[in-house]
Amino acid sequence: MPRVTAELWIKAHIRRCNAQAIPAMVVRRGDDQAGALIIKVNHLGPGCMVLAPANSMDGSRQWRRAMGDDLVPEAEADAYIERQLNMDPDIWVLEIEDRQGRHLVDDIVE
């Protein structure tokens, strides 16, 4: 089964967010075909949550909270993302800004 490209997934997710009046934007463009994705959910004050890809048994896209369950200061979230970019320059970074923390990602593994 062909996998959806990173670029297509991001464009579709931005459209989903926009339909719910949730601001979402690409802050770093990665490889169009095979780039990994990181999502930074900025709560605009209380902190941020970073979602990173997780391995699933069936190959489907899943997500994990990369920095734990608690919100972290934006500077810490940005530093984590920068470290990931240093290891893999093909990563896409999507930032979602929502005071309620809505991100429309349903498949988060614990």
C-alpha cells in the first residue's frame, strides 16, 4: 500500500485545521517525498507540546508526545526540534497555534 507523502499529509492537515479555525503553518519544509514530520502545538502562553512520529506495527502513521505529557516552554520545544533537525535535515515542522491545544491528530500512542 503506498504511503502518503509528507507534503501531501501536511497540506491536508493544514486544510483540516483551517476548517476548524485553528491556525496551522509549515515552519520548516523537509523532503517532499520521504521527510519525517514533527508537529509543534503552541498553546500561546502556557507552553507547547511536540508530537513526533511513532512506529506502528502495521506501518500506519502514529504519533507520540515527544517531550512527555506536560506542556513545555516554547524555547524547550524549539530546542528539541532543532536537535532533531540536526540529526535529520529532511524533517518537516508544522506549527499549530491554539490556546485550547487542539491539533486534530487522533492517533497518539501513549
